[in-house]
Amino acid sequence: MFGRTTLVHAAPIGGRTRSDGEREAAQLFEDGLARLALKDFAGALEAWLRAVELDPRERRYQINLRKLQERFRDGDQ
């Protein structure tokens, strides 16, 4: 399964405040986690794809997206 992560939206990244895109990406990532809990894998995939577009430097988004894509590829949906 996927690791659950609690995100703090106001937390600085590397000593700086999050941009609007980074905040939106964090919200999309959380939305994807909620969709996974509801077994809405297609919705989670869509949310995480957009999160990676908005914040491509955030590795946990990429890692979880890759795991979900592998799950889709393996037919486990």
C-alpha cells in the first residue's frame, strides 16, 4: 500500500515559504490519499499526476505516483 503523509501547508521548504503551485500540489496529494482510501484509483492517479506537474521536485509525489501507476499496469485496480 502507499505511505500516509501528513502535510503542513504553511511549513517552509528549505527555509522558504511554499508557492501557490506547491500549496496546490500538496492539496492534490492529500486529495489523492483520500481517494485511495475510497478505492478511487483513477481519481488518485489524476490528482497525483497534477501534483507532480505543479511541484516536480517533491519526491514523495513522484514515488507514490509511480507506485500507483505500477499498480494500474499490474491490473490491480
